[in-house]
Amino acid sequence: MKIIAIGGGSVGAGATEPIDRELIVLSGAANPKALFIPTASEDSEEYVEQFSAAYSRYGCEVTVLRLLGSDGDRDIAKAKIAAADLIYVGGGNTKMMLEVWRAFGVDVALRAHLEGGKPAGGLSAGAICWFRMGNSDWPLYEGIPGVNTAPLDALGFVDLVLCPHTRDEGHRLSEFRAMMQQVGGVGLGLDDCCAIEIVDDQYRILASEPLSIAHRIEWNGVRLIETELVSHTDFRPLADLTTPTPN
């Protein structure tokens, strides 16, 4: 399993370029076929253009899976995912995205992609999706008054709760702390331009800006435990991150 989940930042402006290049390295291909999945942004063509320009510049052959348009077919989705050397999922409405994916079998195809040793990643919604649960802003998309974020069950490939934008959206970190007290277990918050890279049972924190960090937040039933994690080049046991702290 190879996953790079990014907290936020503009891929089109090159804000996450060092992290994006690591995703490309994980593919093991000189000029990899990069599949962009922009479901969460309702297949925004502007987003497609930004991603395509960036990843083409990095040496990739870019294709796009438009599930809300011309590719809204289970067989097409499965074939495009199977042909990709790497997959990148864009940001937007995580809840809607997951609902569409499940309708077209994309969740199953993505699992097969990862189990085949190919890397996948993404930003914001494209970061949340790989984990057990996310702190998501789906209530804003549905116009629920007075609610910014709420828990959202995701694909469950990694046993962590994931929260993006912990620095750059002022409400996120405090709401993530409160959410963890409700759902329990271990969570990881990612600032914009910060990512977690997972390779099988190892992980490391990446950053494309020096002040971008990750936040390990855990509610063990008695107290909230929070640790700041700065970027590091060495890989560490994923179990060190996901295992709850004894009371």
C-alpha cells in the first residue's frame, strides 16, 4: 500500500510540488500514467486543467476520470483505474464523492490499485478518502446552519481519522479536537502543504513549506493527547502512529 495524503495547497500553483514529485517517484515509472479523479469538485474543468498542467510538467501522461460526465460507467471507471500508474484525487465535497464512487465501484477498483502496489494520493477530500474516517466540511456543502465540519466514514484503507487544513482553516483544529472526543481513537491533522506518506507498514511526514506540520490527536477515553509532528526523511513504523496510548 502506497498512499500520500496532503492536507491542502494549490497543485496548480506548485505549492505541493515536492510532495507531488514523491508520489510520482512511488510509481516507479519514468513517465507514469497519472489518473486525476476530480469527482469532489464536480469534475471541474478548471481544476482538471491546473492538475494536468502541473503533472505534465513533472513528466506524467495525464488522464482524467470524469464520473459525473463522459466516464459515468462502471466498466470505464474500472479500466481507467487499472491502466493508471498513479492516482491523484482532487479536493471538494468528500461526502458526495464517496457516494458517487460507491455507485460506480470506484472504491473496489481503488483497493485493487493499491493492493497491486501502485501509489495513490490526493488533497483535502483526496486525502480523507483513504482513511477510516475524516473530519469533513460536507455540512457546508449541504447548507446545514452553524455546522462547519462533521465526521464522515471513508474507505477505511488506513486505520486513522484524518483532518485536512488544520492551519489554514481557522476552525478546523479546534473542531477536530472536539470530534476526536466523540469518535475516539487516533487522528491525524494535516496543515496545508503537509502530507503523510504511507508505504506498507511505514510512514513519514512530508512538507513543501517549512512551517507546515501534522498533528496527532488522540482521545483515549480519559484525556486528549496532542503531538505535533514535523517533516522527517526517515520512515517509521505506522503502528507507532496508530496505536492508542495506554491510560
